[in-house]
Amino acid sequence: MPELVGPAKAAEMFYTGDMINASEALRLGIVNRVVPAAQLESEARALAQKIASGPGIAIRAAKRVLFANQKEELTKALEQEVEQQIKCFASEDCGEGIRAFFEKRPPKFQGK
């Protein structure tokens, strides 16, 4: 995400958990295009067909080159994410968040 939207915007999104709409995702470069829901399947199929009808060897080569470094970085990032999520899940704040959700009240996080 930081590579797509920049570190500051990624941090804001991670820290706040605020949702964004399709237009904002397009503006940030998270998605390539936005289409009405009724056209989503036909647009996705058309794009897939266009890619599938192209030169397969060249497309696979481009994919390897484009994403080679990202695969290693993603693997490392996902490993770190798992470690951090385990720590978060074991925290008192996590328990408070779950209790608050079921009790339909705002959570009172203590940073523990």
C-alpha cells in the first residue's frame, strides 16, 4: 500500500481504518478503473479476454519482471504482519475491542 499511495496516506489508512469509496480508490491508484456494478462482470470478462488473447509468453515475462521484487517484499511483509497481528490479538485492547463490539458500545483502549 505505501508504494501505491505513499507512506503518509498508507499510514493514515492503516491507523484510522477509515473506509474509502471507489472514486477515492481510483484517485489513489489502488484500482485501475471504476465501473457501475451492473457492468462489473462484463468489464472484467472483457479485460480478461483482452489479456488472454495477447502474446502469452511476453505477458508472462512482463509479469515476472514487474512483480519479481514485490513477491519477496510481500512475503516478508506478510510474515511481519502475522507476527504483529498475533501480538495485537493477545493484547488487553483486543479483548476490550471484542467486548465493546458485542456490548454495542465504544471501546476504551488502554494501550495494553
